[in-house]
Amino acid sequence: MHETRSFAPPPAFAAAANLNAAKLEQLHAHAACDHEGFWADQARTQLSWRQRFEQTLDSSLAPRYRWFTGGLLNASYNCLDRHLAARGDKTAIVFEADDGAITRYSYAALHAEVCRLANALRGLGIGKSDRVVLYLPMGAQAVIAMQACARIGAIHSAVFGGFSAESLKDRIEDAGARLVITADAAPRGGKRVDLKTAVDKALAGGCASVERVLVYRRMDGCAMQPQRDLWWQDRVPTQCAECEPEWVESNHPLFLLYTSGSTGKPKGVQHSTAGYLLGATVTMQWVFDLKQSDVFWCTADIGWITGHSYVAYGPLSNGVTQLIFEGIPTYPDGERFWRMIAAHQVSVFYTAPTAIRALMRLGDHLPARHDLSSLRLLGTVGEPINPEAWMWYHRVIGGGRCPIVDTWWQTETGSMMIAPVPGAVATKPGSCTRPLPGICVDIVDEDGKPVTQIGRGGFLVITRPWPSMLSTIWGNDERYAETYFGRFGDQVYVAGDGAQRDEDGYIWILGRIDDVLNVSGHRLGTMEVESALAAHPRVAEAAVVGRPHDIKGEAILAFVVVRGERADAIAEGLPRELCVWVAEQLGAIARPDEVRLVDGLPKTRSGKIMRRLLRSIGAGETVTQDTSTLENPAILEQLRG
Ligand code: 7RM
């Protein structure tokens, strides 16, 4: 948080940007004096409507807010049909498979594929409001499946392919899905991921609502259950390539996406059609400064919200060309991303800090072998990015010329909430800067009072409804109201993150509320300590948790992955050196009680560090968390120290 570097928008970038400082100011001013009018304007101009909406915001059932009530539209129509006349031949998707094979889909071809699948689904009796679970590999078919569901008003619920049969079963049952769409298997990093086996296992254990399983043959096939399972390739290609969209009301659920909360049971975050699509559409223009000539690449899997808003919906709604990648950043080698950026002339690249740090660790010489000059803008999402990784991304990947947009948002917010508008807002490494137009963010204390003191942490809240907000938690309005609006009333959405402002009003995310440490009465973000550690030349990655301490309340325990050999680092006394280092960087209060050197951090498949697991380990408790999603279960022993 002591970051003082600031990067103004490069003048040439600002001159060509969708929004320069003056235009951004106009949007902010409009939204500030007429919140609803501002969003009504956006909805009218950005989306194609079958029937105009009657009311912009209906708060009568608060905290269940309903946007653009009475309007009729279809998300798939907005993503496909409306582009056909002007850019039917334009490439919508460039798909690069794990083995490097490339498939291109024009907007017209994608439209035809979506219509065929939509017709096939209707043929199976699937229609408006039916739930369809997608358990698919990352690829064009996943997007086609989501779009096909949207086209007929069915509600998709994508489950990340890395989730176990057990988690899949829970999600299928909670949603009451009638259909599962999956694939036989998928190649990923040169390995085979069996998907259908997991579906079989999930369905064998329950899931009474499921009638059919539609299987896309991606590899060499799988066992099929005759009464239940159907091949996509048998059913879909013979269908008609036109399909009348189901026109739905603005608040018709577009999809569910399960996400973990503070309890063990994942919650089905429900998103609306119009408000959600509006958020995904406009934020791409504002934050990614999207142009018709861009080649956009978001590396997120379709099983996460980022893969929904910035792969399946946002890019298509805007009519741009996007790259979709099936594999992983380190296969066949650590140059994969850089080779792909050069080969496909990617201009806007959006990835996660964890990927940046992993690739940074491999050395500058790998990206240096590739021509990355097509890039003009870089983005990050998912977790705080430490200034060290930010600077590397900026210098080595962006060649010092590309603005970096650090975008804060959540599954629940649907689209970006706090992020720089790159032609208008100066960036600072580690800050997501300011809220976007029409998004009212504040930082409040325990009593809900705004924190005015610079550098003091508080709860990050959103104080007015916004169009892409979740509608509810599927089947559990009570949990929705309690989780997000239970603390400070119906008006104030509690994000669950801590944050603070600096002297320029920039927002710095401190991590999840439960990640904020309190050492001897001092608030300290785990991220601050992690940044300090990551700034040490021997540190590749660090995770910090609080550990109960008799006198200080909490003490700091750091798990550190070193560059080079772990055994050497231990022999050289690096743990002690790092304790001193952090104390020097941040002050004595931030000095870790212990630094544990480990070969890897426990992460979810989406790359988030499993802090609760680390906290349990730090507290010496037996681990009760689900460790089935750990990429590398073997590191548990090292973490125990
Ligand atoms: C998009 C996504 C949400 C949580 C959120 C934060 C953390 C996300 C940033 C970030 C710091 C960021 N949805 N988070 N983006 N923290 N800077 N730019 O990740 O529902 O999976 O996670 O992720 O804690 O509450 S999510």
C-alpha cells in the first residue's frame, strides 16, 4: 500500500480511446445525478429489445431488485443475430485446442451452430426455465451450449470440469436440472480429463431430475447408457440452422453459477437476462476500450464467472473476435501464451495474477522470444495483484506501452465494478483504482459509517443497485438477503472484501474480510505482507494468514514458494531473512512470526489460494476443509511445517 508509482494513460492510447477523461467525467456526472436514467439510457442504446421496458428499476421487493421490468429480449439474439447483417463473415471465435489445432467460427457459422443445438434441445423437450447443467471442456462448444440455452430461455448452470463427481451431483440436484451436456473427455496439458465418467458417477448417486445426457464427442468416446445418453454429433448437425429465439422478460434467469460461500454448501448465484447482459456489454467498451478491430483473449475457463461475462457473452454481444484456448499456460512449454498472442495477433489480453506470477517465475527470456507488439491493453482479475507481478506484466509483457486494467468484481456482481478506464484513469500497481460509472461503492466501518480516514480499512459495499447484480440465490431468497444485505440493510450490498482508499481516492482491495489480519489492534491486509514478501528477489509466491496469538491477537504466518531450491534456501536461513525483510518493508508490526518454505501453495482449480485451509493449518487444527480440489495434495505435509 506504500506504492507510489503511477502510470498515466499513454497520450496516443488516450487519444484513440472510447472514453477519454472528459467523456468518462460526463458518464460519472450523468450517473451521479440520475442513477436510473443513466442505466436506462445504457440499456436502450446497448441492447436490442423485442419490446421496450416499462420501468427502469423496481425496488418494491428489495433487496430483490428488478431492472428494466416489462422489457422483452433474448441474450443469444443480442450476441449473434444482431451482428449478422453487418459482420456475419467476421470471425467470432478462434479456438485453439490443447494440441494446437485451430478452428474458426464466423458470426454466421456460430449463429447456425447455436440454432442447431437450440433446436435439438427443444426436440428433447427442453424449454423456458428448464435447468441445463453444462459440464464441458473449455472450447467453442461450451459457448455454443450457453448460447443455445439462452436462445430457448433455458437456464444454464456451468460446472467447472475440474470439479469432482460429488460437487457436480450437488449442483445438479440443487438446480433440479433435466439435462446435462458434457463431453466424453477433454485433452488438457497433454493429459486426458474424463468428464463423462464423472457425470455417470454423479448420476448414479442421485440426480433424479436428470432425464437425458447429451455428450459431445471430443476424444475417443465413452460408455453410453442407451436410454439416457445421446451423442451431440448424432442429434445436432441434422437440425435446422434457424431457430426463433424465446423472447423473455428482462428478469428471466439467464443462468445459475454456483460459488462457495462461508458455509460448506455452494450457493447458486442467479443472474438476470437484461441487467447481466448490459453489464457484460458496456464494461467491455469502458474497461477493455474494445474496438471492432480487436482480437480479445480472456483466459478464464467457462466454469467461472469471468468465462461467462468475458468469453460467452461480453465479446459476442460486442461483435468482436475472440480467442478461446483449451489448454494450460505451461503446455507444451512456458511459452504457450506468448506464442499464441503473437500467432493470433491478440490485442487485449485478460488473465489472472496467479498465471502472471507462475509465468514470471519461468524467466523473462521466454516472452522475449515472441513478438508481443500486437498487445495494446492488459487486464487482471480474481485476486489482488502484487506490485511486483504488476510491474513484470507491464514491462515484460506489455513492453512498457500497454495500460493494465486491474478489475475488481465478483460472481455476484456479474460484471466489473471497480477498474480503471484505461484512456482516462492513471493506474497504480496493485490498485483497481475507481468504481465504474453508475456503480456506487463505499468503504464502511462496523456500524456502516463511511470510513473517511485515508489508509484505514473497512468493508467494501455497493450502496445502490446495479443492473448486473445477482437476482437472488437459486431457491433461497433468505440466504440471498442475509448474505448480501443482512449487515447494513436492504440498500447496502456487502461484498465480503475489505478495502481502503488512498489520498487520491483510489481503492485498494485488502482481500476477503476474513483475510484481514489484526495484529495488536492494527489492521493489516494479508496482501500487503504478501506483496512485501514477493518483492524479495528469492520469493516466487507467498500466502499469508493470521494465526491465533495470546498477546497480539493474531500473528502472521507466511507460506513462501522460493525461486530455486527449497532445501538450499532453508540451509541459507532464508526464512529468518524474510522475517527481517518484511519488517523492513512494512514495519515491525508486520513481521511474520514464522515463514514456512514450501514447493507450492494450495489453490483451487481457478487459482485462488485456499486461505481457510492455510489458516486451519496455521492454527494447528485438523484440516476439515474439502481438499479434493487441490491441484497438488502432496504439499499438505510441507504446509504443516
Ligand atoms: C471475478 C471473480 C471474487 C473475489 C472478490 C475478491 C477477489 C476479484 C479482484 C479481487 C483484488 C481484484 N469473481 N478479487 N478480483 N481481489 N483485486 N482485481 O474473481 O466470485 O470468483 O471472486 O475475488 O476477493 O471478492 S469470484
